[in-house]
Amino acid sequence: MSLAKSIYLAGAKRRNPGLYGWYDFLKESESWELQRLREYQLQELKRLLLMADKHSVFYKNYFRKHGFDPAVTSLEDLKQLPPVSKTELILKNDQIHTDLKFDKRFFCETSGSSGQVLTFWRDERWDSANRAAILRGYSWHNVLPWESNIYFWGYNIEAGKQLRTRILDMFQNRYRIFDYSPKTLTRLLQKLKSATYMHGYSSVIYELAKLVNEEEIELEMPLIKMIKGTSEKIYPHYQEEVQNAFGRRMISEYGAAEASIVAFECTAGNMHVTMENVLVEVEEDEVLITNLVASSFPIIRYKLGDYVKLSESRTCACGMEHPMIEEVRGRVGKNIHGYEHKYPSLTLYYVFKNLFFEQGLKFNYQCVQENKGSLTVLIKEPFTSRGENLIRAEFGKYFRNDVAISIIFSQDFHSYTEKLKDFISRIE
């Protein structure tokens, strides 16, 4: 047994005693038929709802307020309960936490990219189930968690905390970078020779790929098995750069701290829902998550804040019958205000998606609104008259004369101090 494997397994056993029990279960259940998976979900949903009704003050009152019977007899019964927002999880935080006692809990907080920071306690069973879902996804790509890896993560990590983080990373055979300047990314190229996988912010993986392509760097990556993007959208032009630079596309892991791993991409290129841990619903294109393994801080019909499209296909070349997420379209954000009307910020996604697929234009963008009726469009790429004309034409299809568009090219708007946002509103 290698030293890296020994260190990883010892650390995993200490932190998560239930980790590999969950992993073994998930490896078994990945071959289950869809009906059996749904029966298991119903069983776990009943347990969760009855537990929340008994041990969470918030949910006991919430169920009574809406006339909801937690003794459900079908998954469809859950739709009788109105969704819960992130604001409610924050304001009613103490009441949502259950009065159950746990041998081990972990303090967690969300990134706050939506402007709202949520803190909560995650029990060991929940934490192990979440980590096991990641390990199962890795297994689909023949990746072992103790293998050498590069981690693109760490926005806003204070200098004093970096040493502790580096020590923890060392135990996981992980090399993490704390800033994403071109100079740092260039130094990283040597590390790629021994890396088995790299993972983290998709925008930073894209920037590294773009650097490799622009500088025509001949990489030596004999061990690489997986490139995983998470936390941010993976745009089509990201995939093109990554494929050209590293010889493989970026796969997607979709989840959130409070929701756990919602879906993981298989070798056939489809994101399968982790049905054993979460129940996924989509209403008006917005995803609702029920975390089936969260006992310390129940998450039930939670509006995660993303627009998601489920695949209509029921078959996948990998053989799994877990439903598939076809697309994570972006955050449910603030509205774009026209002179007379309001438009969902998701409109920006369609504008630039159309430009890519219909015109072959690859734009990195960020839109900023200071006043109603006007929108500033920042474009990273250099100016071309064709690009400007097509951007204006595409915006005109959605906003017509209700929003005045100002386009500024050659803009470096990614600060690398937080997640990349495609829309910033200073109105609401």
C-alpha cells in the first residue's frame, strides 16, 4: 500500500467512519432499476419527514401551517408542501436544526455568492454520504481519491489560513493554488506531469487551458484521468479550449454545501442524479432539492437557486437508470430592468448561447446594470465590428428597444477573489 493511500484511508476513517459503508452501498445501488431507486427514495423520504416533524421546531410548525401530513405514501405527496427559500434557512436557522444528538458534526457555510451566507451543522452520516457520492463519481473515471491531484479552489483564503490548508491538502496528495494569475498558472504546468486529475472552478480550468493553447505549450500529462469543473457554469467554449489543451473534456459535478452532491457526470457524458441521497424536482425551470440524508439540518423542497433542465431520455450508454440533468442553465438571479418591463437574468445565458451555436462566437462576458433601461456588457475578447453587430442583434431579439446596450470589449472583469458572476445588478 502506498504512503498516499495509507494517509488518506487513515484520515478518512478518523473523520468519516461511515464513508466506505456508504460508498459500497452507492456502488451497489448504481445498478438498480429506476423503480427500485424510487422505492428507496420514498422509504427515505418518509423517514426524513417524520424525523423533521418530531425533532425540528421549524418543520413541525411549517407542516401544520400548510396542512401537510408528513406520513406520505408517494413521492408526489411532497408537492403539497410549498418550497423553502434560502432566506428562511438563514432566518429560522436555530429552529430548523434538530434536537437530535450526534457523535460527530461538522460546521459548514455556503460561499455566499448569492449575497446570502448560510451556516449549519452537518452530521457525520450526511457528510459521509456526500463524500461517498463524490468517490462513486470518481470511480466511474477510474480515479482514486488519494492519487496526485491539482485543486483550483481557495478564493479569499487569508494568508494565516493558507498554511493549515496546505497541510490538509498534503494529506490528500493535493496541490492547491491560491491565486490565479497567468504567472501562477504557468508555474503550475510542471505539476501537471504527475497529476492524475484536476478539479475546481471551471473558469480557472478554462483560463489554464486557454494559456496552454495560446502559448502553444506541449504538455506532458501521462497520468491524467479526469478534469472536473464545479461551482460555476461550464460554457460550451470552455469545453473547446479544455479539449484542445488537455485532450479531454471537462466533466461536471453539480451540488451545493447544503444540498450535497446532486449529480455527477458519467463516462457517457451525462449527469446522473444521486437519487440515493437527494430528491430532485423542477418547477418552472427552477430546481428544488430534498436532502434525504440530512438529519442535523433538514433540507426539504429547498429552492437551491438554479435553473435546471432534466433530460427527457431514460437511457444512458453507461447503463445507469438514475435520471439525468441535461443542463444547469445558471443562477436564478436578479431581474434585468427595462424602461417598461423586467427580464430574468437567465436571458443572458440564451443570448450568448445562441451566439456560440449559431454564429460560432466565443465570448466571455459579464453584464452590469446601474440604471433601469440600460445595461453594460463587458466582453473579454478584443473588438470586432462583426462581434458587436451580432451581440446587438441578439440582445435586440429579447429586449427590443426596452434596454439600451453599451458594449465594452477587452475587459478583464474576473477578479479571482470570488466566483465569476455573469450578471451584477446595482438596482435591487
